[in-house]
Amino acid sequence: MSRPLLLAVAAMLVQQSFAYMSGLVMPVAAPAVAADLGLDPALVGVFTGFMYFASMFVQASCGGFIIRFGALRMSQVSLVLMATGLMLIVPAVVPLFALAAMVIGTGTAPSTPASSQILARYSPPRWAPLVFSIKQTGVPVGAMLAGLIVPFCVERFGWRGAFVVTGLMCLALALALQPLRREFDQDRKPGYPLTPSDVGETLRTIFGRADLRGMAVAAFAFVGLQSVFASFFVIYMTEGLGHSLTTAGFVFSIAQAVAIPARILWGWIAGRYAPPRLVLAALGVVMAVAAAATGTFGRDWSLAAIAAVAMAYSATAISWHGVLLAEVARVAPAGRVAAITGGVLSFGSAGMMSYPLIFSAILAGSGSYAYGFWLLCLPALGAGLLLYRDRA
């Protein structure tokens, strides 16, 4: 790899990890927040829904901002917004939680389109699936950070301390990225017009092309299952299965750790041995099976068995992103990688928004975690079969 590409991968990997960590602070801290404020832990799904409602719209429209201000600058803006949203939770004013969720969602939205814009400039096409997959290991790294840092901070400083520490981490990274702006924002166009029509043009392009439609459907279903795991696995283990927050956080982190080599493996296979759509199809089917198996957990399950299923879930539902993003970047019209990536990921945000809300409704209505996992695994199975049909 060239030096600029190595710098780009390293910087965007860390940026991605902090973005994903920020979205998980509330789900991981939810048992402590709920106990302190007398709230239903299932409301974490509502928080996540607000967060990704904002993210969905921002992702569809952020392409123009990235072109005008630069991908690196927008990465810094993202980090500042995430820090602001995390700090808004500290006063424990419950009505502010919805605003905090939307600010965090607004901050996380440009992180992936911005990094795709940078990586597409420096990555040789043959290595793009692997390069994008390495960068996307920032997602499980971020989840590991959340699973380890948040419970530690909750125990040492209280749940408010967890939001303060993670918020300060985001601000520190925003400052640390500044020396890289000269290199990575060379292609920005300061006079680029920002118009609402950009969103419509992006969505028309995606709906008008079968290759991009398939990616959008997969993004919706796969991100949805990812969000269910991120939002409810820790609560499932603590409230549903009776484990401690520390134990649940540890299992969650171990499962996320598996996603790091898994992402690199899928990117390597998609770049060298199998069409990317075939790899994505296989991942869709396996993640659906793993989610269904998660719904069968009981108090008689050993930690080893729970961890094994969680690792299979993570190795698929949390590990497909690099392959999909590289494929989107490959087929996107010239000069529109960030816009098309944001448009496809807006479907993912729709899944990230709707799945936790649906899961929360099922949990509130039935009192069962199993029904949510069983129902919501079906779209991923359908997306996997669709991608298999259209493999090339």
C-alpha cells in the first residue's frame, strides 16, 4: 500500500470506530440509566430509532457537503456532533434524550460516505474490497470499545461518566485529524452548490439501477439485524437471562472481536476468489440463521454456547460492510461515490431506525426477546436469496 492509502485506512478506521462506539454508548449503558431514572430498558429501541431517523436523512444528503467542504473536514464535524449528542444526555433530562439521539445520528451519518470518498481515490480496484473491509473493522472495534469502556466507566464514575468520557474521546480525535486535511481534502470543491435536488438525483440513480437496488435492499436488512444485536444483546443477557452487566459486556466485546478478522476475510475472498454479491448472499443467509438461534437462548444455556452463537451473528451481520461499500464504490457514477454511498446507506439507516422500534414493540407486547429475533431475521434471509439470484 502507498503511504497516503495507509494513512487513509488508519485514520478512517479510527474515525469509523468512534462513530460506531458513539451510537452504542446508550444501548450498553441502558440498564444503569434505566435503573437510575426509573425507565423501561426497552426504550433503548426508541432512542436508537430517533438516532437513525436523523441519520437516514443526513446520509441521503451529505454527498454535496463532502464535495464542498472535504471528506476529512466532514469527518471532524461528525465527531464534534457526536460528542455534543453524548454530552446532552449527561443532565438526565429525559425529553432531551430524543434530541441527543438525533444529534448523535446526524454526526454518525457522514462518517462512512466521507471515508468511502477518500478510500476510492487511493485504492487500486483489485484491492478495494479488502481495503474497505479493513477500514470497516472500525465497526467491531467501536463495538468492542463500547463493550469495555462503557461498563468500566459506569462502575467507576456512574453512567454519566460513560457519556462524558466517550464524548471527550470524540473531540480529541477531531483535533487529531486536523494535520491530515491538506492531503485528504485536495479534491474538495468550495463552490459546489448545495441543493435539495441532490437527494432526489441520488435516490433516482439507486432506484433506477438493479445493481444499486440490490445493495440498498441488502443494506436495509443487514443493518437492521446489526442494530438489533447492538441495541438488545446486552439487555437480553442482563434482563432476559440474568447475567451481570460486566459479563454481558464481555461477551458482547468478544463477539465483536470476531468481526475484525471476519471482515478482512470476506473482503479478501470477495477481491480474489468470489463475486462480491455471492459473498454477500452467503452472509445474509448465515446471519439470518444466527439471529434465529439467538432467539432460542435460555437461562440453561452456558456462556460458551451463547458466545459461540453471538460470534456467528457478529461474523456475518457485523462483517459485510466492506464488501458492500467497495461494490457500491465500484459501480457508482464517476465523481459520485460519496453521494451514492450515502444514498445506499440511508436505506441501512432506515433499517437501523425501524428494527429497534419493531423489536421494542414486540418485546413490550409479548415480553419475549425470541419473537423479535425470529421475525426480524426473515428480511436478511430474503436479501441473501435475492443477491444469490443476481450474483455476478
